[in-house]
Amino acid sequence: MASGISDSKASEILTAVQLNPEIGTDDSAFVTSVIRRAARFLVSQIHVDRYPELSQGFSESGASSSTDISGLSENEILVSIDDGLLQTIELTLAGLNTGALIATELQAQIRAVGTESYKFATVVFSGGKYTITSPTFGEGSIAFVSFQSEREHVAQALQLSPTYGGVEFSGGAGESEYDDMVIRLVHHWYNQVGVEGMKSFSVPGSGSFTEHEIDPTVMMFITDNRRLV
């Protein structure tokens, strides 16, 4: 499924969008929701995995991760942050019986590697998932998880690593043309239905627009950049 934009990128685009006096500074939450829908539409039409922005690499667990690993027989997991080298991370399992405690211990032990990006990596537990995030931005930003044969218990329980249902993305390099197209989409939709009409205008997240409903410049951008699926 195509992924939308980050909070920081949405805020950045909001500032640019609201330079239009017809949109102004009213109801920023609503305008931001339109920005997000425009970004999802653009990404879905071009067939990329996520919105291309200067972003951080991360490893996110599956949706049914364990929140109690205190009774596991093995405590190792392999983690790489930015440099491609897998580091053995050993957890103190005693008492790790909540998602928050597991995330805190995992972060502490990753940071204990003490070199380069490991010192500032973050681990959070939210929405039933664990996410290990590189502290750097751009194409060199990565976070991935592996495990040694017969010592997969932690990775398996936490569903980290694509082997166990996790997802991993390298950081992305920003592409300002996408930002420009999102801004044009939002302005065009406002121009079509008016500021008041935007309150009830439904912007689909998939490709159900007709061609005349899309800014011609955006349509050309989509055509020129569309990838095969």
C-alpha cells in the first residue's frame, strides 16, 4: 500500500499552500488533511512505495508483536543502523513484559553499541508495533533486523525483520517536484469548488479522478513519472 507523507513534510507543504490568500491560515487541520489526500493520490498514481521526501530509514514490526518476552530462552537480535554491519544486541529479558519496557531496553542496548548512528537510534512501541529508526536522513539512512540461525526467538516474538512480517525502508532523498505537484493539486481543488465547498469536497485516496479534474501540469508529471507495477 502506498504510504503518505510525514508530519514534518505535511507541515512544510501547509506553509506553502497557505501562502494562497484564498486558503489563508484558517482551519490548518482541514487543509493538512487535504494535503495528505493529495499526496496519497499522487503516490498511488505514480506507483511508488511512499512519498519521496528526505526521510529516515526504519524497521517496523508486524501488527501482532509480543509484549512479553521475559520468558524467552534466547535474548539476541541482530541490528544494523546506517553502516550495513550487523551488531549483536543482547537484551536483559527479565521483567520485559510490556511493549514500552521492551522498546526501552531494545533502544538502550542498540545505543550501547556506541558507534556512529547507533548512539542516537530510537525504538518506540506504538499501535501494537515496534519501530527502530535511524537518526539520520536521506538515502544512506537504514535500519534493518536479522538473526542468527536457531537464535531467532526475539525477532520472531517481536515480529521484527520481513521474515516475521516486519517492513523495512531505507531513507529517501527529497524530490521537490512532488511537493510542487501536491501544492498544485490542493490549489486546483480549491479553485474548482471554492473555499466554502472544500469543507464537504471528497478527495479520494485512489485514482478515481477524471483527467479534467486534475491540474494539467500534475497530469503531465504523473504521466512522465509513472512506474510499472
